[in-house]
Amino acid sequence: MLTILFVTVGGSPAPIVTAIQSLRPDRTIFICSSGPRGSVSQITGEGTPCEIRRGAEVVDRQPNIPTQLGLGTRFNPDTDLVLLENPDDLTECYRSISAKVKDIQQTNPGSVLYADYTGGTKTMSLSLGMAALDYGLALYLTTNATRENLIRVERGQSTERAPTTLLTVDRTLNQELPRFLQAFNYGGAIATLQALLQTLELPADQKRSIRQLRDIFAGFDAWDRFDHLDAWDLISLHMGQVQAYGLALKRVLGSRQTMDADFTAPESIPGHGYELVEDLVLNAQRRVQQQRYDDAVGRLYRALELLAQTRLRQHYGIETGDVDLAELPETLRDAYAAERNPRTNKVQIPLWKSYLLLSQLPEDPLGQQFKTQEGALQNALHVRNYSLFAHGFKPITASDYQTAGQVIQTFIATALDALISSKRRNPLPQFPIDIPHSGTW
């Protein structure tokens, strides 16, 4: 396995020599300041460019570092140097170093990369340390047990692994994970936590905490895909941490069981029956956050349809997929008999006719709301019908969503307020966008 060391070069050659002798890499990338007075002279300079100092006094001069170490063909000045024009410019240093790290990782797959950040300017050291943390390099520091000289490392040097595990975990939990959660990207969160478990040696209690977070996010990921059974299997194991969401999911399970003949809820809490509609609306909001407007409108369309189906079934005993004409007012039976599907011999009514039926039933609140919003809803559904996900070819834009999706979402929210008593309303919570410091959601 090829080992490659990145090392920053400053005014003293000693720590660089110590690092290379200690780690014995197959290849070394030297990060140097350029120019006639730059540290690059210690790597490629002719004669004896390396000065050995005692205080301000030069007590010895030695050949360049590759010559001292006898690197020979293990050093190629055309490929193994990172030259920094301004070694105090953090942006330049970080970009140049990270670009070289990425190039080495791409051209040498499977190699092991180290970084020693002892030499060079403070900015060079900081940049190499940042790049090492960002790209997964093992980080080393060459120093002595009692450092007397704050300018450079001198006697009694040793190269030791810098402890970065807790720093990596902290950065992941406090910087990377929130970005995934704010985008509702649970797949990214799960992969990031799994990488911590696979690449770091962690204390047992920290492993348990990270595994718990991974499983909780896997539960939200399943829920986000409407795989409510898998979601419950995962979330139910951590009810102490996600109790509010676990209870909300139990209400969704109960709501789905009343509407889905092929679904059996492992656990449920009686609710108002429209939780599955709320679940779809919250899912649509998450798709909007990801700028997936076609997906968002598709979910709202299904929520709108399910809202009518739930109302007809719960309040009137009418199934839109198999309407029992005897359940309809006598004056409507002949008209709806014409909707009989000759292939199935069932009376089946789609979304729009479900709302027309509700508007024809005496004083139904959902039907009455439909009457007042019929035109706006029709326009909104045209946007969806002309999209590539339905019957047309036009993608839904952010502007389309504002004029169409918001109409549907507002209609559903107003309807739920009218259909559900305030005592039973208890809306479902949106998925979390951060990690709680208290340990529970």
C-alpha cells in the first residue's frame, strides 16, 4: 500500500527530516513558499541551502532535504512540490494544498495519506491541518516533550499522531449534519455517520450515540419515502429520544390503516383520521426545500385527492374506488351510475368528481369550501396536469409552485381546520432540521 506524506516546510529542516525518517513514506509532497527567499530552497536548492541555527547563529550548513535523506527517485520536483506565492494568504494556501490532496487521491486510489504540519508559516500549517481534516488525512506533529524554542523545533524531536478523532466527530455533528438535515437529506446524514463508525476508533459510548443517530435518521428516511412500517421499526427503538415523532408516526399508522385495506399498523393512536393527508403535505414541503417542485406538487395532488376520499369514507361510507349508489342521495344516483367502469363494473370517481360529489351533499363543509375555491383549484391543477410528471412536458418551476402548489396547500390547510375540532387538531410536526443539544426531539 502506497504511503504519501504531505509536509509543510519552514525555516528549519530538522522537523521535516524527523517526520520523514519517522513515518518512512513512499513519497513526500513538500509544501513550500516560493521565491528566492522561500523555503523551497531547502528542497531544491544547490549546494548547502539548509541552515542549522543556534539562536541567531548559523552553526552548520547542509544539503537540501531530499539529498540529506537520500530520497533519490522517490522525489520528483515536477510533481512533489506545492509552491505558495504568498504563504500568509489562507485562501491561496488552502486551495493549493487541497487541490494537490484531491489530485493525489484521484491518481493514487487506495493509498494512505499523512500530513505533518510542523514547519512553514502559521497559515501554511493551518491550511494543511484544515485540508487533512476535510479530506481524511492522518495528521502528525513533530515536536519535543519540552519545547524551549517557540520559533522552531530543535532537540529531542519526535513525530507523533495528532489526536483529531474528537475534533472530527465534533465537526461532523455540528457542521456537516445540520447542512444535511436542513435540506432533509437523510441519505447524506446516514452515510456521514456511517463513515465515522467505519473510519474512526471511537469510545464505546460515542459509538452508541452515533449508531443511535444513524438509526433515527434511517427511520426518518424511511418515513420520508412513505415506508411507514420500516420507519416505525427504527423509530420505535428510540422513543426516548424521538418521542414526539414516534407518537406522530403512530397516528399516521392509524390513519393509514383506516384507508388502506392492505395495511396493518403494528402500533397506532386514534386520531382525527386525516393524519395521512397531513403527512403528504409535510412531505411536499420537504420537496420544496430541496427545490423539487414537480415532486412537491405531485404529493399535494395526492393529498388533495386523499382529503376527499377520507371525508367521503369517514362521514358518508362512500368509497371513491367503488361507490355504493345506495349511499348517495336518490337524486344523484342516476348521474353517478353513468360513472360505472365497464371493465370492473364499479362506479369509480376521480379527484375532481369526488369534490363535485361533496359539493352536492347537503351542507358538507369540504364541499362548501370547494364551491368557493373551484376556479382557483382548477387553475392550480392545470399546472400539475401540464407537467412532465402528469400529462405534459413542462417542468414545474418555483414560480409555478407559488401560484399552484400554494393554492392547493392553503385549500387543504383551511379544509382541515374546518373538518377537525380544535381539541383534536394537534398537527403533525415537520421533521427536525438540527440535532437537539438535550438529546431528545
